[in-house]
Amino acid sequence: MGTPARRHRWLLGIREELQSGAALLDIEVEEEVRLWLETLSDGEFATALRFAELLAVQGRQLTEPYAKRLENGVLELRPGPYRITYWLPEDRSAAVLLTAFRKRRDNDRPAKERAYRARKACEAHHHAPGEHDVWSRNAKEGRP
């Protein structure tokens, strides 16, 4: 963990789990997404992790049905009924998971607006590479 004055961001521990020689994106996780991941069942968590792994491997080439471009540089991962918004900073090899929400048929605009605001805040305050805590979850115990 960091100091109270520092915004917390976690690095999802995917590099260790994928045994590949390919260059992978780091997956940085904002607080909202970290908290959301902790609430998921083991099955839901495994699905979210698979989508994050796809993002780490495919980066900007990841497209529908797994990911969709929104507005203002924000994209979304689409695991089942959930949406995980993210952005791809130009200055480093990373994807930042910003917000998470359950997809609704009627109107997801407020959730998307929240993601756009989160991206702006993240971009203004993002940390340099190597300044992130590593977050992982033990699927058996269902907690970090």
C-alpha cells in the first residue's frame, strides 16, 4: 500500500501467470475496479481475468466481441453482463482499468460518463511505471 496522500492503483498480476515470450501490457487497476473484483464469485472473477489477459496480450488490437471503443479515449472490456472501462496511455505499455458496471439495456450513459471522468482524473494523476502496488486474488479463498 502507499501513503494516504498517494492515489492507489494496483497492478494486476498477469505477467507471472502467462508463460509467453510476447511483450504484454501491464494491467493497472484503479481502486473502483479492485473493489469490484473483490466482490465477484470465483467464476465471475475467472472470466474478468481472462478478459484482462486478452487485453494484456492483444493490447490495441483487441476488438469486439471482447472490447469496444467508446468515446474520449475510453474503451470497454465486455465480459458477460459486465463492462470494465479502460484506457491505453500513450507514454507506456499499459492498460488502466478505470471503472466497472453491470450492463443495462436501457441506459448506460451515466456509467460511461463516470468512466470518462475517471480517465481524465487518472491521466492527470497517473504514476510512473513501477510505482504501483501489485494486487492479486486467491481464487480458492475468494479474497486478495
